[in-house]
Amino acid sequence: MIKFLDLKKINDACEPGLSQAIQRVLDSGWYLFGNELKGFEQEYGQYIGTEHCIGVANGLDALRLILRAYIELGIMQEGDEIILPSNTYIASILAVSDNRLVPVLVEPDIDTCNIDPDRIEEKITSRTKGIMIVHLYGQNAMQPEIRRLADEYNLKLIEDNAQAQGCYYGDKRTGSLGDVAGHSFYPGKNLGALGDAGAVTTNDDNIASVIRALANYGSSEKYTNDYQGLNSRLDEIQAAVLRLKLQKLDADNQLRKEIAVLYLDRITNSEIVLPAIPADDLYSENPSHVWHLFIIRTKIRDELQKYLADKDVQTVIHYPIPAHKQNAYKAWNHLSFPVSERIHSEVLSLPISQVMNISDVEYVIDQLNKFRHA
């Protein structure tokens, strides 16, 4: 069986350093707000290119806290609108509605699956206060038109960088492009912890200070609470694990890219639509795609997935049901987002990771090229 993602193999490749990092925390006797967290925040902030990094419990909390902080600062208020892509994972949208803000969905570009910059302006109203771009599947979503709109309409530009650690836009990494960014280190991410973990990065001193307090019961000084906060902390063990894995992240992303190049070069089945990536980006030192997922599209997705399963190849659908068709957002169920709906009905994620054998990659390619619609 070719696993979609072999997390055990990924973590085994980090030994003995992984066990040593965990033992270091156990030996310290300090499990929250210690030197490992301080070290990770400093190192990840430097890696992304921001002055501030705040470790939090998970990626959803990172986005929730960002929006909550803007509310506490008086920059946003209940009922304000946040623009974001209609085909994102639902966590991006949950962060908005959780703060009693209004998610405004914009269709993606069919080729990149990222938000279509040319469809944003028509959705801007007097209540719009922010644009949340999602670097979906590991591919940069930032475009000059998005920057222009944020500046012209005085909108906060928020990045959901949950899937794109290490990705670039020009000479800057995603997570440093907007006003503030949320990151997830869920175990399956390119930079994955051993459980839930997340962070916020920003160059804004005020938003950083408020987020740090909000994540700690609304307190910046013990037993003194300035906000009605919550408990969202990155613990010492996860911080120690992430510090170790951060050292390998660029090399791991390079290995993922090498697999992606093989897929792009050798998958020739006309039933399959491959990711649209400029050729020069595949060999760039500052890649705009870090291949968190390798997504193909096909009109016979379910048939292809069953065929691959029969050939012992695991695949995953990211994501089968768009947010506007979920029971969680029943008020949207009547809405039509045809581009998003097409993507959700056609996408299939192939196995890709830094520990995948090239022989397994070649087997997947061979099976895809042999597939014929029944």
C-alpha cells in the first residue's frame, strides 16, 4: 500500500533528534511558556520574516484570535465583512463567523484554485474590513491586484498560511505579506507538530500584543485580565518538536517539489488536469508552491479514486463538500458558486511527502497513465 501520507515515517526520519527534543522538555520540568516556546517564536518569526510570532494552540485559533484582536482594537465590529475564497477549508470561514463577522465568499481561479483577484472588488462594500487570502494546497495566493485593493479600500490583509510554510511571493515568504497571518502545524502540514499547534505572525506591534494577551485568558500580566480572552497556548513539547523540524523544512519542501516535478512531467493521461504552475517556478530558489498537496482534477474523480485504491494507492479529496453546501451554513445552501463547486467535485490529492520513495511515485504515475474511463 502506498500511503497518502506516512506520518510515522516522517517522524522516524527526525530521530534521534525528535526524542531528544521531547526529553529536553521533560528534563526541564517546564511545560508552558518556557524556553522552547520562546526559541520557536523567535526562530519561526525570523524564518517567515516578521518581527512577531505568537504560538497558539492551533491554526483555527490563530485566525480567530487575529479577528478578535481587530475587534478589541476597534478596527472591526460585529457585522463587518471579511472577503475570503469560497473553496477554502471551512476553518477559514469558521474564524470569521465565530467573531460575529460576516464571511463574503469569492470564487477561485479554476487554474490555481486560489481566490480570483479579479472577482474581489465587486464584493467590497462599506462594511468590508478585510480580505483573507488562503495559500491553498501550498501555493501562494497573493497577487498585485489584492495588494492594490487592500490599500485603496483601507482593508486589513490577513493570510491563512496553514498550508504554505516556506512558500514565497517574490522574495518574501507567505505569512509576511499582509498585516497578519495565521499558521497551522497540524501533524500533516509541511511543518507538522505531534498534535495540534499554531502561530500568528505579524509586524504590527499592537495586534501582536493584543493577540498574545487574548490567547492567555486576556492577560498580559498574571491575574490581571484586560480582555475576555481564551486559553490557546503552544506547549513546550510541540514547540521543541517544531524547532527541530523547522531546521529541515526547506530541504523537505525541496523533496516534495522533486516529486511534484515528476508528476507534472510524466502524468500524460488526457482525463487528468494537472496543476497550472509556471515552469520557471519549479526551478526557482524562492518557490511560490511548496506542494503541501498535489491536486489533480478529473470529471471522473470517484471512479479514478476507486481505481487507485484497487491498485493500493491511497488518495484524499480536499475537499468533497464546499462550505456553502455544509449544514453548518444552511443559510448559504441555495447559493451557487459554480467554479468552487466544480473544483470540489473534481479534485483528488495524490500521495506526496518528503519521505515518499521515487519507485512509489513512478508506480502512481504508471497507474494514472494506464487508467481508462469505463
